Amino acid sequence: KEFFEYTPGVLRAYVKPKHLDALTFTLYPVIEGRMGCKFIWGEVTDLNGAERTATVKPMFAQEKEVIDFDYCVIAAGCNFGVFHKWGESLWFPTIHEVARPEGSWPHLDERFLEGRRRHILEEYAAIGELNKKSAQVLVVGAGFIGVEWITELQHFFPSLKLTIIDALPQCLGPLPAKAAAYCSKYMQRKGIKEFYNMKYNAKDPNFYSSLGIQGKPDKEYICIGVKASNYFMPKEVLSEKGPGGGGWILMDMTLAVKTREGKLWGTDEQGYGRIYAVGDCNYGCVEGPGKPDDWPIPPIPKISYPGEEEAIIAIRNIEKVDKIIFRGVKTSHLGYPLEPAKMHWPWGAGMFATSLGPDDACFVAGANWVKNSGLMCVWGSPCAVQKEIIEASKVDECAFGIVGRLI
């Protein structure tokens, strides 16, 4: 796509369309103008590890092009619609060329910022019509996305009859009970119906009536899980299991891509990894014997902070390998052997800020792969302000702004 979009804030844009301007910017002037890098607007359709080449379909060309590289960082993210063939959802634009014809809005090209804006305006208008007739809306999944979405709907469209369900015993999934109770109390106060320990089963004739919904809901939003979108990678480097049925890029402790047999993929003559996978596109853990507690890297949640920390480690490893291969440097400034750094479980992976409409929120820190871990340390209107500051500063940082980078 031609633009950057701050995914954690996009829910607000669907109920307040002008908010999209605060979440987006066009990539070309930032990458080429401010950063001094080369930007190619196109889609990678194949990555060849042995040859270290990428096959790219440029946006305004009919033929594909092959580009070679010395190093590659894959930061392709993921999709959120687990029940859709291509993972389609409102929360991420439909950008893959093969997915667009089979999507729910093929008349809109979300690779363009204006196409994305048009989709948001269409959805906003549709929700407005539902609000006029006090429609019944069901949100499936009470994780932080589901909770944020249903509270945004309630605030901006108060006539909707809202229901949220989840298969787990509380909202916010594995986060601490205090945070779940805070969000649940907010939803109860706003008249949102909650049902837990209940799986989504639209085929059951008694399912909707058990939720107090007459007939079928006028609208359903699926807010559960994630789905891989690594269509350009060979199967030998993709997981056979994992969220959404697998398809995640496997990596070793240095974040270099590896095969299902555990061998590094796309190495150079000296065996160093040249291709790295960071953020939501990778498997999110390095498995080992025993339980996740004993793994080299236990499962990392697919949120923004871990991706940034992984990117820093991948870039440092590129710098180290470059020194070793092309400059003949074998030791660090302190005399230690120069070798790629290993990934760790990032402390920031345990930070979750969940909005409850524009005026309330809760912030959890210190969570990890253990259920109900972490501490709710900020809540209420101060937390809502905190989240707005995070959003504004992160967008500015990604746009290579001085304020965001200083923060």
C-alpha cells in the first residue's frame, strides 16, 4: 500500500472517520525525503532464499521485476479475519492482489489511501443506518480488540443494541482479572450484554436466542484471533501450526529465517543468516522441549512493541554480519567475538492499553505468557490521555518526526 496506518487506532476511525488523518501518512515522501531510502510501491510475490532475490509486482507495471539483495528484513504483518480465506477484516486494508477479487469490498482499492478512506466512510454510513433502527449487533471475541470495538460503537452510536461473547471465562483473554473486571463493569454500565464461556455457533438454532437476540443479529463483527499472510514465502519456512492454522515464518534465536527442519534459510557462504523475520509475520516463539516456560522464546503476543524490539535486534545482526563478511572485523570494540545477537522475550510484550470509548481506558504492564499475569497500573481518563499520547507520538516517530523519535 502507499500509506502507513497505525493499526491500534483504526477502530476509532470507523466511528469517527476524520480520525484516520491522525493515523496515516503517505510513505513515499517520508521514506525517500526524510529517511533518504528508496521506496518501491509494489507487492512481493516470491522471495528466493538461495538466490537472495525478491520478485516484485510494481503498482504501475504489468510485468514483475526481480530485485537482488544482500540482506532482507521481512516485516509483513498479519491479518485478523480467521474465518475468511484471505484473513479479511476491517482492521487491516485488503492489499494483496489475489485477495482483492474475493474480498467483501472489491470495488475499493485499499492499496490507495483514498480507497481506504472510502471504505471507512462506507462502513461509518452503514453503522449509522443500523443506529437509526436500533439494530442488534453481535461482537464475537472479547479480547482487547473486541472490547475496544464494542465500546467505540456504544459511545458514538448509542442506539445500537450491543452484545459481546467469548469462549473464555472473562474478557481481555489471559490478562489480569482486575483489568477484565474493570472493562466488564464499564460495559455493564453502558448496557452492553456480555456472555462468557460461550463459543460462537451460528449453526445452532438456539444460539442467538440464548443471547437474548431475536432471530439473527443485524450485524456481526468477528474479533478473534489472527491469520498469517505470508503468501510470498515457500512452505518449507512456514509453520504447520499456530494461530489461524499456521503459515507463520519460522525463525531461530537471531530472528534469521529457518526451515521446518531447523536449518537457516538463505544463508551466505559462511553460514550467516541474511534474511530476518520480525513482528507479526513470524512464528512468535522458538520452541523447545517441555512447556512454554522452558522454551528459548515463549509465545510472544502479536502487538506492536515486540515487533519494534525484534526489528532492532535484526538490524544489529545485519550490521554485525556485514562487519564480519565485508570488513573482516571479528571482534567488538571490547575484544569479544563478534557474533549475531540472540532474541529474548521482550518486556514490552506485556503492555496492553485497552480503550473504553474515547474517555476511558485501562493499561496493563508486566503481562507474559502465563494466564492472568500482569498488573493494571493506569485506568480511567488519565489512561485515555496516555493512549492518545502514545498514538500521536508513535505515528510521528514512524513518519520520522523529531518529537516522536525523542519520546
